[in-house]
Amino acid sequence: MKKKVEMEFELRTRSGNTVWTLISTPMGLMKWLADDIKFDDDKATFSWGDPLREQATHHATILEEAKNKYIRFHWNDTDHDVYWEIKMQKSEIAGNYHLLITDFAEEDEIDDLKLLWNQDIDRLLQITG
């Protein structure tokens, strides 16, 4: 049974429009999350790797989206009750945005999942300053 994993990351930007673009559009997500992303209505395709050599592709459905708040996906090859979500939240103190990530993993895969998100967020931090 998969467990819910919640993580929070502080970004170095005060621009809500920039953060929303980076988490909710294919062009934004391709800068830090995957090598290629395509949206077709509520369907999304994420690809990693070289398409001419070795490439991993996963399909997801966009379950919910609230502009400038969050986007929630479901990997099509996983249990129907699990999802992954990226929520943006502005810090009242510093004025910077934080990303709140919700994902699910088996107990023995939680550390790997956190490592993967940390690597992705490191790329995102390079973009946001």
C-alpha cells in the first residue's frame, strides 16, 4: 500500500505568474521536471532520456487545476486513489513562493522518491535564482 509523502521547498522568486508557468505548462515543466512534456486537454505525456536511444515515457491525467494555486496529476499506470500534486504558496514573511509537493510511494521507496524530487527542485532553483 502506498503512503502519502508531503514535501515543501522554498523558491527564490516572488513572481506568482512565473511559478504557475513553471508548474502548470509543458514548457515550464520541461525546464526542471522532464525532458519532454505534452498536454492534450486533460492528458499529459512525460518523457525522460534521448528519444533516439533510450527513453522512458509515462502518461498522466490532469485531475484538478486551480490557476495560481495547484495542479494535480494521476499516473495512468498506478492505483486510482494515488496522485501527485504541486501546490504553490506565498510566504507571508519573506514574500517568496514555496512549492508543496504531494506524492505517493511504497514504504521502501519513500527515500528514493524524496531524492528524485530534491533533484528536480534543485534544477528548478537554478531557474528561479
